[in-house]
Amino acid sequence: MGTTVRAAPEVSRDRPTSRDRPLLKISELAERSGVSAGTIRHYLREGLLGGEEEIVRTSRNMAYYPPELVQRIELIKRLQEERFMPLRMIKVVLEEDPEHVRALVELEDRILERALASAEDGSRVSRKIAQDRYGVPRNVLERLADIGVLTPNQRGYDRDDVKIIEAIASFRAGGYEETLGFTVYDTLRYRKALEPLVEEEVGALLGRLAGEVEIERALQIVAAGVEPLRELIGAMHSKLLLAELRRQRKRGTD
């Protein structure tokens, strides 16, 4: 999500400077960052904008601030509004490495933008076509949507939904039927197992890429890993399944 570029207000030549940079009044910080002066004062009180080292106080009611705080203020607001992070958590992550946090946010935004664009690229399959093509009963598709395994919209299913429906159809064709106790709720077992794995995977992936490589290169790496990861998970699942069947058989003969 891009940041609105605002024209910098003119600054007088006789104002305080730091490292040969004109410092800004709090009203100018507010104008450039799009955040109210009151909010900036709150950030200052909470210690979110660093220490007092580079703040120049010319009187009790007048202070000047380094222009770099504009980006920091914008980042804090984004973490609040887009990631719903409380200020105490924001303070912790910014104290660790604010530049890495900024790179991480930008990479997350770009990945999400591409994912949304891909999901909405017009390649959705209508509910009726999906039902007719794969032979999965309407009530089964509706229950899968009710439990959040499928996420159709008015235009139907996206590509990942279609792959899930295709897999469900293959299971049913192979004998995984409700008369034997197999229901759509079995899919929740896999989702429950995958959620912490995906959370850990995303954390590791973004942590290694953010700020280390260019955004476009990072996006290429993420995209290139999708199919190999699916194959890896499938192969490891098959291997573990076979190992567990052997253990069960051995247990039965002991």
C-alpha cells in the first residue's frame, strides 16, 4: 500500500539544524506524515519516536524534530491501522530494528497485493460449473464454505478453491464417502495442522527476505517456491503415512 507523497513545507533558514538538515516543527511533522500533532505528542510520550538526543527545544513550548521521524510516524500508523498492533508491541519491534520492520511491512504489502490481484484475475469458476464439473454435491460445497475451507464470492471459486474441490472429488471417487464416516469436517484436521506450519513458514520466509534482497527479487523467490513446497509437503505426507501404517501393523503383531 503506497504512501501519499506530500509537498514539503518551506523551512526558514534560521531554524535549528542537525547534521546540516533543517529540523521540523511538530505541525510540519503532522503535515508531512498525515498524523495529527496530538497523536505525535502521544507517540513521543510513549517513547515510540526515540530519545531526546536529536530534538532541539528552543523554549518550553517550542521544539524541533529530525525529518526522519516522518517515515517512523507513518510506519507506526500503518502497524496500528493495517496490522492492528498495539503501541506497546510496536515499541518493542521498532526498538529492535526499525529499518527491518519497514522492509518487512513493504514486502508483506507487495506479496498481498499480488496475491489479491491473482485471486481476482477473472479466472474464477462459478458454483454451478464447479458442482457439475467435479460432481461434488451442492450441500457438500456449501458446508465446506461454512467452515471456511472454501471462500467463494459472487463470481465463484478461485484457483485454490477449485484445487480443493478437485481433491475432495478425488477422495469421494476413491471411496471416502459419508456412509463410511468421512465428512467435510475431516478437512478441518488438515487446516488445524497447517495453520501453525504456515505461520512459522511465513515468519521465516519474510524474516530472511525483508531488507536482504530487492522487493521484486523477493517476490520472485516467493512465487518460485509455491509449487515445490506443495510437492515437498505431499511427498513428506506420503512418507509419514507409510511409516505410521508400518508402526500400526507392528503394534498389532506385538
